[in-house]
Amino acid sequence: MDLGIRGRTAIVCGGSKGLGRGSAEKLAEAGVNIILNARSAEPLQVAADEIAQRYGVSVTPVAGDVTTPEGRAKLLEAAPAPDILVNNAGGPPPGMWHEWGEEEWQGAIRANMLSPIHLITAVLPGMIERRWGRIVNITSGSVKSPIPALGLSGAARSGLTGFVAGTSRQVAHHGVTINNLLPGQHETARIQSLLENAARSKNISVEEARAEAYKSNPTGRFGTTEEFGATCAFLCSALAGYIVGQNIMLDGGTFNSTL
């Protein structure tokens, strides 16, 4: 399927591995030039080289922490007029409500709510002027289906969800769409960390924790970064202009609901 975005430019945050990498790969496969961001320069450069070689598009690595004003400024300097923005930042560590103080809350809100909002508001004027734009925020299934241990992540990302709900409907008539992707369990370093935490809390092996997680999912497995990236690329496509302000769960059917 031709997604109609060949030659466009996308900023992909957290793009050196995991769901961000999967999204960058599928956008590159569709012919999109990538401004690839992550904190660590060396693995970022490796990822950029691999994607460029595989798909024949321009991939510009921009190492920096987008949770800081300096990191965002560096990224936007490299891509002042992106057609596509994929917001993605790792979530805070799991824990319990009584373990989270001011520092933990501020860190979660800065990384998973305010930073993507700042990037959205930075790129929206140009997208509106050009009458075309796609913004996808990679959030978490915990926004819709709470996971107690991920309360910091769920709360901060819910704030971003509320912002997107209103803003997406204000800009849609300019040809700009904003949507959220809510991943469940996928084969990433993040899920490995969560499995290790679950294994410790239950005093079982990581393999047993993984087997339990597989059993609780209707598909009997975790999602792949390729599946996730393909969904992201479609939301960024010319074909998705009528999808506005949606929160799309990619969790293999774990969230049990008719609607």
C-alpha cells in the first residue's frame, strides 16, 4: 500500500530502539526522510545508518534529551519544518503510590506530558500554514486500562491525552491530525524490565512471569515493534486524514471492552 508520504520529513523521538525504532523503520519504508532522536549518540548513529542503508532515505541522527528545553531546541533546529512528529519517551519506573514524591511526579510530568506538548506546540504553526501535518504520540495502554504499578506513567500520559483531545479538534480543519497510540506489551527492553520487576515481586523466574503474561493475552504473545510501527506509519499517512483525536489500543485484546 502506498501511504502517500514519500519524500516527507518526520521527527521520531526515542527512535534508536523499541517502539520508536519500529515506527522510524516503517516510516522510512514508506519513503519518509527521518530526523531520528535519542539520548545516546552511539546507538543512535548505528540505528540511523542501518535505517538509511536499508530503505534508501535520509536519516539524520540528533542526540539529545527532549525532556529538556535544550534537547528540544537542538531537535527543532535540525528539523524546523517537519511534516510528521512522533512523540515517544520512556516511562518512569514502576512502583507504588507511597513511593512517589515531588521529584518523581515532576519527572514523570516533564517527560511524558509537558515535553510532547512543547514539541506539538512548536511544530503546529508550520503544519497549519502548510495545510498538512501528522502528529502521533506513543503513550501507554495504562492510560485507558490502569496498571497500578505504572501510576506515574498513566497519570502523566493522561494529561497529554486530555491536551490532545481538545487541540486535535482545533487543528483538524487545517489538514493536521493528532492521535495517540496506546501500546500494551511489546517485545522491547521496557517489557523485559517490567517482567523482571514482576518476577521479583512474585518470587518467580522471569520465564515464568513471561509465560503468565502470554497466558493473559488473547493472542498468547506480545506484540512486535514491526506491527506497532506499521500502525504508526498508517496514522502518519495521507490516508488517515479523517482519524482525529483518537486513542488506539495496541494490546492484543487485553483490554476487555465492547467499545
